[in-house]
Amino acid sequence: MPRLNPARLSHFYAPLALLVGGLVAARQTSLNEFFTSLFNVLPTVLLLLGGAFCIAYARIREVFLLVVVYLVYFLLDTQVDHYRLTGALLPSAALTFHLCSLLLPALYGLFALWQERTHLLQDGLARLALLFAVAVSTVALARRFPDSMLDWLTEVRWPALQADWLQLIQLAYPIFLLVLSGLIVQYARRPRPVHAAHGVALIGLVLMLPQVFSRPGALNILASLMMLALVIAIAQEAYQMAFRDELTGLPGRRALNERLQRLGRQYVIAMVDVDRFKAFNDTHGHDVGDEVLRLVASRLRKVGGGGRAYRYGGEEFALVFPGRDLEHCLPYLEAVREAVAGYPLQLRDRSSRPKDSAQGRQRRGENATQAVSVTVSIGVAERLATQRNPEEVIKQADQALYNAKGAGRNCVRCHGENRRGAVRTTKRPAADS
């Protein structure tokens, strides 16, 4: 059974927490004055501030998702307010509700699956034109043929699928399932926090609709929290862009700089460099070079002893051990060095690779491959009482790394050791990279 990826699971934490919290809050018979006021203004605040935040990060797709959700919220909120005040529905309530039930998943799915591939302004204008065309045509038809449209929407097309617990019009459910399937495929192809939020928010909005008139706060609460889930997902991706290296998945240089400010008085820093990476990159190509970096990162990520791996830049990485001394860290550095050197990287012969995917699956395992061993050199330094900042420790670790290169590579070297004192194993016959 395949292991669940914790990084991918984390994409769902925030939207699922908001969805569960919203469903629980929506079931309450009444909310206190503070929360009632909060959820009355929160959709508008999220549209304005969240929309501005999304525009700042060039996320036009999420801007229009917020707009679609807000428009549905606004239309239904007008109907719900009248129902609460008078106890009677407006004449347009049924048609408005059923149109929202149909158009919400349809427009939401259309904008969520519409990839941002063109210029920001062009993309925004195209989406705006589509939304305007749908809105104008829907309003025109609803005013011209209200009874005919209501009959068409509420018609039971599949009697065998009619059930009391399916409270929306039948047309809404196949559209919802189609859109949800598309969002699942989208996430499977590109697992991102925002794609996870798209699917969870759609589920929350569809669960919201049957409760609009039966539960007093369902519309405000669930619309607000699903909009918030979209904004949080953008913030999560913005954080990853700033603090996480896209190629290796490790925290990047900025995250390392932040961590260095909170290390305390005792810590160990190790600098790790891929051996002969430039020659390897020139020989086998940049794609294989990227594969090497991902391989090294995957091994460094598993370092024990309380260490944390960071992408420092290029083919260089940093390992930080807060609250540890040098003697404690050396066995773990040796273990991670051996883990990298002991993993044979299989390089396929590109000249014999079939162009047809079906033929490639049949010949899988037949292509000529070359196994190479990637090795790393590690320089490590412990913070001393005379050192004022982590940058001095990094300089010492860099010097130790330089000495490790001079000691023959594929070894661990501590600051202050002579070259013969380097910790190392017998070099492997495979070419270093």
C-alpha cells in the first residue's frame, strides 16, 4: 500500500478544518451577536481584501472564484433576509435559488479549471467577459420566461435518482460531480494547496445550498469560510514560493536565514556539496543534474539527530542541528553521506528511448542504463562561545567543506581538523558526480 505524502496531506489541513468548523457552526440554532455581525460582513471583506491579495500575487483565477461565490451569496442573502423578516418568500425566491444551485458549481468549476496561461490583463478581461455574458443572458431569460425557466430547472429527468435527501434540482448534481472530478484530476496532476482548496471549497458550497433557508447562519458562515479557504491557500503558496525551494522541496535560503536568527547559544551547522556536480551536469545534461539534486535532497531530508536540511544554493545544502554538539551530530552526518553514496542513480540511454508511450511501457526495463554513484562532501562546525553570529559558523563550515574536498571528497570534515583526520569511507569505483 503506498505511503501517504505528508506534504500533500498538509494541503488539505486548512480547507478541511474550515469546512468542518463551518458545518458545525451552521448547525447551531443561533449565534451570539459578535459572530452574527462578523459573518455578515466577512464575505464582503474577503472579496475586497482577499481579491486585492490575489491580484497582488497575479492569481486572477482565484479572484473570479471569490467573485462567483460572493455573487451567489449576495443574491441568496437578499432572499434569506426577506424570509427572516417577514416569514414569507419573495416571488423570485424559488427561481433565484435554483439558478444559483445550477450556476454556482458550473461557473466555479469553469473558472477553477481555466488555467492562467495568457497575460494577466487579457486573462482577466476574458473571464470578466464570460461572467458578464452568462449573467446578462441568465437575467434576461429569467425576466422574460420566469415560469418556463422554473419548470425546466425543477423537472425530474431521472425518477430513479429522486430522493428526499437530494434537496437541490437534479441538474445541479451531475454538474457538481463533473466539476469535482475535474478538480480531483487537476490536483492529481499538480498537487498544490490552491488546487486542494478548490475541491474542498466546492464541496462546502454545495453542502451550503440546501441549508440556506432552513438554518439561519449557514449561508453567511459557509460562504465566508470557503472564501477564506481560497485566500489562505494563496497565502500558503506565497509562503512556499518565498521559503521553499521548488526543485528539491526543501526549505530555501530565506527560510534558513530566518532559522539562523532563532538558534540559541548551542548549535551545529554542516555544509553539504555535491561532488563534481558541474562535470556531471555538463556530461549528462541539466535534467539529470536536477534529478541528482532531488536525490541528494531526499536523503538529506531524512537526516536524524534533530537536524533540518535547507537548499543553500546551486549544488550546496545546509544542515542545521539546533541545541546539539559536534559529537552528537557526526554519526548522523556520516549516515546521510553513506545514504547518498549508497544509492545508485540509473541513467537511461536517451538515444534508445522510444518516442511512443505505449512502446515505452512494453520495453520498460530493456533500455540500456548506466548506474552512477553520487557522492557529497560535508564540512561541519560547532558554534563556539567566541562567535557572535551564525554567519561565522557557516564560514567555518565552508572552510571545513573546502578541506573535505581536498581530502578526496565523499567525506565528512570538521572545522579545525587536518586533512588526514577527515572522516571518510573507501571511495567507490563509480564516477563521482
